[in-house]
Amino acid sequence: MSRVRVIVADDNPVVRSGLVALLEATGEADVVAEAGDGRRAIELTEQHRPDLVLLDVRMPLLDGVTAVTTLSRLTTVLMLTYTDDPDVIRAAIRGGASGYLVHGTFTVEELARAVRDAAGGHGNPLSPAAVSALMEAVKQPAERAAPPERDRFGLSDREAQVMDLMAAGRANRDIAAELFLSEKTVKNHINRIYAKLAVDNRAAAIARWLGTAMETR
């Protein structure tokens, strides 16, 4: 299995070095570049075209929540930060992040799996704080958030089942096992879900399904 090519973006050089060492020790990733701010992260992503960017939230020049909008058009972005503010989490997901992990809530093995799954499009890694933030948005949606009127998306019953499991953080292989389907069939359902929800990644689909995505006019 080929290693995931990663850019690590964090303004703290100690945290950045630690992440690089952890990632390379897992054998799952090759860190191709490091950035200390969001602007540099975009430049390096355009230059190196990595499989994944690990992105901090609070950085100088251009913060992670702002940068993710551009970065997510270039590659997969996984937020990795100490920030567990619900509004920040929702903004990052709306901006296109494919997952959101909070430092101190995962093991090295879980980080390795999150990197592998996110880069391969097989999961949407979410720390408990991120799951709580998305669920709270459903209970008390923000003024501009889309209401969770799921019928309007036109999903079949099976697609709705798949979408619910995706929203619960399940990887494709876990969805396949729970619904007694092949993983290829699950992927086909997900592709149709993306088309019906007018999104192109897992995190955006979840945000739209849960009613936390901004509506485009």
C-alpha cells in the first residue's frame, strides 16, 4: 500500500515537528512539506499536490478556517487542532474540511487510520467535540443554516440509511458490514448521494444532510 503524501500546517513549530515524527513513525504517511500559516499551506499544496493537508485553525496571515475553502478545492483537508469551539468546527466543515480532530482525543493508531481513510475517501474522521457540534447545530440551527428537510434531496430509503451511517462517522467498510452490502455497492450509493446533495466530499454531504451547510444562492 502506498504511503499518503501529507502537508502539515501548524504555526507552532514544536507541534508541527511532533506531528511529522508521529506520522512518519506510523509508516502510513510521507510528509512532503510543512507550513506555518494558511497562505503558505496553499502555496505548498499547489506546488506539491499532496493527498492530504493536516490543517490547524489558528494561524497567522491566513487562518485555517479561511484557508480550508481554497485548500479543499485542491486536495483533501483534515483539520487537526486544539480548538474545539463548535462554531469553528461547523465553519471548517462548511468550508470543505473532510474531518476534524482535536488534539488529545485520539491515539497514534487512530490518527494513522484517520489520515489513511480521509485521503482515500473512506471516512470522515471526527473527534467527539466535532460530532457534538454538528448534532447541536441540528437541534438549534444557526440563522442561515439549511433546515434538515431530508425529503427534498430525493434519496432512496437505502441511500438515506447509508447517509445516516456516514453522518454517524462510519467508514465505507463498516457501512457495508452493517447493511450487508459489498463495499463497491456502498461506494455507488455514496456517489449517487453526492450527486443528489450537490456536494463532492463526505464532510459536505454530512453537513448538508444534518442541516448545517450554508445554502448557495
